[in-house]
Amino acid sequence: RSLPPTAPPSDELFREDHLAYLTEIDKAPFRVPNLDRRPVDLGRLLREVLLRGGVQEVMAVRKFKEISLEIGIPRTCTSAAFTLREAYEKLLYAYEQKLVFGRAPSEAPPLVNSRPPATQAQTAPA
């Protein structure tokens, strides 16, 4: 059962459809990470990312910290942005691509890195 691309999934429909899709692409079973001693709400995370234009946009403008606060993770959880990004990449990116663009995992564009690669400072010879 697929969700229409314009409709945000309800929690129950999301869980069923997401699990079925991950099973279909051989990514189930999976472990949902915990933040603040509770599992990340993947449906809410998906909705918040889609409201901000999708994961490519969220990563480009570094909004995972903002999303963590929106879904109720306290500021004291310093790994929230990183954990949400990792969870999204592993558990939701392929689903987002299917839901929004109708793409198979092999057709999904690579994720952009929000930080440019570190370069070593070169010293000029004296």
C-alpha cells in the first residue's frame, strides 16, 4: 500500500507502509535509535524533514538541530542532530525517495554532505 506523495502519512499508516517498504528492499529488521531514553519517532522525523523541503535541503542548511527541538528532544541532548541525520539516512531516505519521487533506492541521488571536506593547512616553505 503506497501513500500519495502530497499527503503526510498518519502514524499507523506510516509504520505499516515504512516497514513493508524496508522489508521489500531488504533493510528490515532495523533498530530505531534512542534519544532522551526513548525511540526516535520516525514518522514525525519524516514529516518535519518533508516540511522543510526534504533531506537534501535540511542537510544543506543544517536544520537537524532545529528538527530535534521541534520533535521534543531537549537541548541537552548534544548528539541529537547527528543521531537524527544518521537515522534519516539509514531508515528514511530511501522511503522519502519512493514517497515523494517514486524512485527505487538505486535511482536515488547521493546525499549531499552539509560540511565541505576538511582540508589540511599547507605551510609554505620558508
